[in-house]
Amino acid sequence: MAHQAHWFYVLYSLKDSNLYKGTCSDLGDRFLNHVMGGTTSTRHRRPLVLIYVQKFESKAEALAFERFSKTLEGGPILRSKLIELGLISSTGRLCSDG
């Protein structure tokens, strides 16, 4: 049986400017679930913007990266990467291309 890719993703809440990090195998379905309010952890933080995705070859790899991104060491590393990519500002606000 072929391996199914898994995704690590970051959502940005336009309501409270917080980031939500998660993993899934079907990114489109999972994002739609978040947007429609089907996820308890983000239901009250909508509207949400998908700002970052990273592909992993296995669920275990994606989950390990998600866990790392939520640690005191990994959180700042991910935040720095999002700032470097121009996705969020140094104050944590969503960057626009205009």
C-alpha cells in the first residue's frame, strides 16, 4: 500500500491574531472543516487564513513536527520562519502583499 502524504499546517485567526497548528492527510477537507466551524479548538477564532503548509511523507513525521512546533524551542523557530517568509510581522500580525 502506498504511503499517503501528511501535512503540517498553520492557520492565522483574523479574530485574535493567534496561530493554530495542526496536521492532516486531506488539507482541503481539513481547512474546510475549520472554516465551517467543525473544529472545537478554532470554532470561536474564525475567520481563519491558511498561511503555511509543509508536506511530510508519513503521519508520524507530521505529528512529530507539530509536537515540536508547540514546544518552547520549536515555537520560536516556526515563528521566525513565518516572519522570514513574510507571512507574519515581528509583532505577529498577518502580512499583506499590498
